[in-house]
Amino acid sequence: MGDRTSRISEEMRKEISSVIMTELKDPRLPKLISVVAVNVTKDLRYAKVYISVLGNEEDKKNAKEGLRSAAGFIRREVGHRMQIRYTPELQFEIDDSIEHGVYMSKLINETIKSENDE
């Protein structure tokens, strides 16, 4: 059963990303938004969608509100595209892992540069 939910999660990640990029016209959504991961519960009732937004805290808050208001539309579109019996209810969460990775990479590069300068 775990393999099935992971396949559905990955397919939902692709479809949600596609819907956000091509179908949504909400001005609250920034240009650089990506769906990092989707975790679907075993009973397929809920899906937690982790999104990454490049921008400040205000941009992240606006993006989360925009996606929350469009959740019904996104859910319907994903349901039509995937053709599964029950489409999970979507819950959006901000994921800062990409920004954290960029920050860590910057720190590593600065450390290497300062060691080379010595």
C-alpha cells in the first residue's frame, strides 16, 4: 500500500505543479513558485502539498493564501487529469528547504574563498 501512495503522491506533485503554472491567474502568486513534495495519507483523503516560494515573507504568505483559495479548483483539475476515484483534499505548506540549501551553499563557498585567500 505504501508504494501506491508514493506513486500517487509523485503524480499529484507533477499535476499540481502543472495546474499552478498554466491554469492559475491569481496575482498573489509569484512567478517563482514550485511544488517540492506531496504527501498523501494512506486513506487518500488528504494531501499535504509543500511549496517553495522565492521571495520575502510577504510573498510566501500571499502565495499560501492564493493557493488556499484556489485549492478547490486545483483539486478538481488534478482529479480530472489523474482519473482516480477520490481526489485528496489539499493542504498547502511553505517549504524553506531550497532557500536553506542556497544559504548553506553560499556559506560553504565563502568559507572556501576565505581559506584560499589566506
